[in-house]
Amino acid sequence: MNDRLDRLLTELRDQDLDRELGAVEYDVRRRIAHERSARAGLAPARMAAVGIALVLGTGVGGLTAASAVAAPKPSIFASADALAPSTLLEGRR
């Protein structure tokens, strides 16, 4: 296996380069700058989306908490005569 790998690496070394490597850093920096500028255009939309999500989350959370406080708490000794087996078997009169 090592002989095959050595042979492949030697063949790769002997091949000509398909592009000039001196401009690689410039190309990478240019692409990064392009991506940053493309993302910068979406910043207002992102901020609006975050703001809407915060307002909706706060509103829904507040309403849910308010309804939970306003709802009567169930009791173990609560009267549920309508569901008692004797009334269900007896039928309605």
C-alpha cells in the first residue's frame, strides 16, 4: 500500500499546476468580502424578524401566564356530580 501511495504522490508532484497559487489569498479575501457585503444587506430584515419574534413571544407568554393565573385551580374534593357512576348508570330523569 505504501508503494502505491508513494507512486500516486510522485505523479501528483510531477503534474503542472492548474492555476497560479500566488493569487489564492487574494481570491479568498475577495470572496469573504463579497459574502460579508451580501449579508450586510439582510441585516435590517434580520433585526425586524428578531423584533417581531420577541414581541410575539412576550405577548403570547404573557397571555398564557395571565390565563393560567385566572383559571380556577382544580381541587381533589371538587364536586363532579354529573360524572358520578350512579348518575351515569341511572340515566337522566
